[in-house]
Amino acid sequence: MIQTGLYLSSTGPSYVYVRFRCGRCRRVGEQLVQESNWDPTVLQHTEVRMSEEELRRFVEMGEITPDEVVDFHYAVGKLTAEPEDVGDPA
């Protein structure tokens, strides 16, 4: 994030603007959010800690291989919005 500020309006709703830089392409963008919908806690970094079991599981998995990336790519292409038939619900 680069900057936040407030656009005050005497005739209508006020807005908070958030200027940011994309982590991938480094482009700068801006988003307006109605002040009544703005939650400043979204800008606070929350550290996610993994349990010892989760950490051990990820270490055991090893690095993602190129074959796994290709398999994932094709699996995503097969996704649909239709639920899968998982068999008899009884």
C-alpha cells in the first residue's frame, strides 16, 4: 500500500481512497471505498502462524514440481460451476 486519504463531500457520501502498488507488475492503482463501508483494520498485517504439525507436513511435501504445476493447470481448466455427482446421498 502506498497511501490512503479521505474525499469529503457535503452533498453525498464521503469516500476513502487507497492508492497501492501491485506486488506482481508494480503498477500503481487507486480504489475508492464509501466511508461507511471502510474498515481500517484491512490494512493491518496479521501474521499467520502454522502449527508444528502443519509446518512438518509442508516440509515433508517438498517443493512443487513442474509436473505438479502442469497437472494443476489442466485440472483448473476442467473445473465447472456444476456440483460433482458424488454418488448416492443415502
